[in-house]
Amino acid sequence: MSKQKKYTLIVGMGKTGNAVANFLNKKGESIVITDKDHSKKKDAQKFDTQGIKTEIGFHNSATFENAELIIISPGVPLTIPELEKARKKGIPITGELDTISELIDIPIVAVTGTNGKTTTTTLIGDMLKASGFKVFVCGNIGTPIVDYLSNKNADIIVAEISSFQLDTSTKFKPDVAVLLNIAEDHLDRYKGFNDYTLSKWSIFKNQAANQTAVINAKIENIQNEASKIKSKIDYYNNDDNDDSITIAGSVIDLKSTKLIGKHNKENIAAAALTTLAANGSMDGVLKGLKNFTPLPHRLEFISSINGIAFYNDSKATNPDAVKRAMECFDNNILLIMGGQEKDTDFECLKETLKVKIKKLIVMGEAKDKIINAFSNVCDIIYADSMENAVNFAYQNSVRGDTVLLSPGCASFDMYDSYSQRGYDFIKQVKGLENK
């Protein structure tokens, strides 16, 4: 790669990397995109036809060290050797958020947290739409933020933001920033829980006094980090009774919502407070909540077979999400857990498992770690496939029991995504109906 020719290097050919490459190419910038995944070669052909250079199946250190700017996709660890070498040479390394920060001229609502981001982001979008706004819902939810710049047909952006995106941001300053919760996750990408925590709090770091931070009041050690925030802070919690919450002096009736569980009360409170902070109306909040349909793979009711309820919570990829799911049911759960763990500490589930679980069915790469954590806590069955897991759960359950897929792990040992895992669970449950 010639040192003389200036180019931007994009690392990672996922949705975000591809969207950024297309955007910068349309602006006439010279682009190189690289991904170590050999399966991306087919996708790379589209870029080749556009004159965008691709390096697929390997990373070339020279390409990193001779770039004018490096833009990292969220799924790429910041510690890969090629980045370390580029960093030592002083090559600027950034991400999607800083790429778009100075190009967007409408308000941005940004939502982060360990659990509940997608539900809350979608709900805020619905509430703002019901308040009369044109809303572009994007980010980690599926549509890259940079795609807004291709049509600019919105009054406000609502974006789900991951810690990985925040890690490469120095300029991003959302008009309303939301922190839902912080629990152990992605410790395979961070030196420890403290680093992960600081990443989440960094969503507020560039906000100004005329902007708003919406924060769950129950986050641990909140005062120390909140004291550093320059924007106006709106706190929320879920201490109200089971049937309602009070936001800005208005009582929101929850009896008709399809969102179940204490954690969803928190998500609703966050969404309502955020909508109002973004100049939405209480009428819009109420309409958006009333019409909201829960998202797939998040405590999704699948079927009742002979009085046994089956729920798909495949999106629960960390122990805190599993705990939140179990709290929604009585003490008669047959829980399916397992997958690819992320240096995960499962010990935090012990007390809840003792009370809630009839049987634990484990599967995937994390099975031994889960079995070691809970061998003295509950009865455990090992399953080598989703089909066997569902069958074991059904065979060991009686009328009134709940079979819950809530893995507490990533899906990539056996599936391409949590959604593929969830659909396999659904397929196996539907298969029981036909037996």
C-alpha cells in the first residue's frame, strides 16, 4: 500500500463498517475496508465494483500504519496488534459516532445500558412518533446511524448505543442521553467490570448544560459518576406500585401494556421521561405505550402446551438479563441456559436459581462453567442441541410450569445470532405442538 496515497481504513465489514464505507465513498473519499473473516469475500465484490479496495481474510499491518484515519466497527476489539502498531505511529483511530457527530443537525436521543436498550429505544421512537415527530430509529438496534445522512428525512434521531461504540467516541454529544442499567457483560473485551462501567457512563461526557441525562436512580455508586455530568439530570426508578408509574406528575397506567416484568417498568419509565425531555407529549407517551408490541426474543410468549408455558428470551445474553427474566415468573421454571460465555461470572444467579428453578438445562460451550457454578444449587440436565433441551424441559414439566429459554450467554458457539437461536427454540416448541 503506497504511503503517498491518503485513504481512510475501515476495519470490520459488518453493517456499520459497510454503511460508513458507502457514505464516505459517496463523498469521494479514498477507502480501504478490511475484515479477517474469509466469508466476507462475496460481500467484498460489491465494494470492488465501486472502486473501494478490500482486504478480506487477513489484516495487513502496513495498511493500518499507512492510513490517514482508521474507523473501527463496534465488533472489532481495540486491542488487535495491527491497531496497537497504528496507535504507536500516531494514526487517529475513531468510530461511527465521531464520523457522524458534526454532520447531523437534528436532535439526537442516545440510549445505552447493559439490558433493555432495544426495547427502550424502540419505545421512545414510538412515543415520539405518537407525539407528532418524524423519527429515525437506528444504531445498535440494526440500522447504522450514518444511514440517516443518506436521506435526512427526520425531525429527531433515536439511537441505541453500545459500549463498543462509546469506546471510540470523543465528540459524540447527544441532546438526550439515557443510561438504563449496568451489569457484568462483555468482560472478554474489557480489563474488568470497572472499565466496562466507565464506558457506559461516557455517554454523558461531552454533553453541555442545555442537554439532558436520563439515569436509572438504582445504578450502584451513582453519585460519584453523576457528579461529573454537566447536563441536566432526570432520574427515574420503578418504586411505584405494580399497576402504574408516575412521570412528571402524571400517572401512567400499566395494566394494559404487553411488556411484563419489573425491568420493563424501568424501561417504560426511562422511555417516558426521555420522550418528555425530547419535547414529546404525555399524550404521545400514553399512545406509544398502548400500541407498543414487545420485540421478538425478549420474554416472548410462544405457546402453552398442556398447561406448560414456553417463553423465548434468547436476547438475554448475560446473567443479569436471566435474573430479570426469572423474576417475572413463579417458582416453577425449567430454565434453558448456555452458549458462548464472555468471561462471565454466573455466581450472581445462585440465590434466584435456588428459589425459582425446578430444573436447569444447559447447552453450548459454557455448559461446564454453568454446571460448576450451580451443581449444588439445582437439578441440572445437559442437552447437546436445542431440540433435546426443549424435549428435556417438556418431559420434566407439569401443568402450570414455565419453560424459559434465557441463555445468559452469546449465541456464536452454535448460531449466527441470538435471533437464530430464538427461532430454533420456537421451531422446537412448535414441533411439540404437532406431536
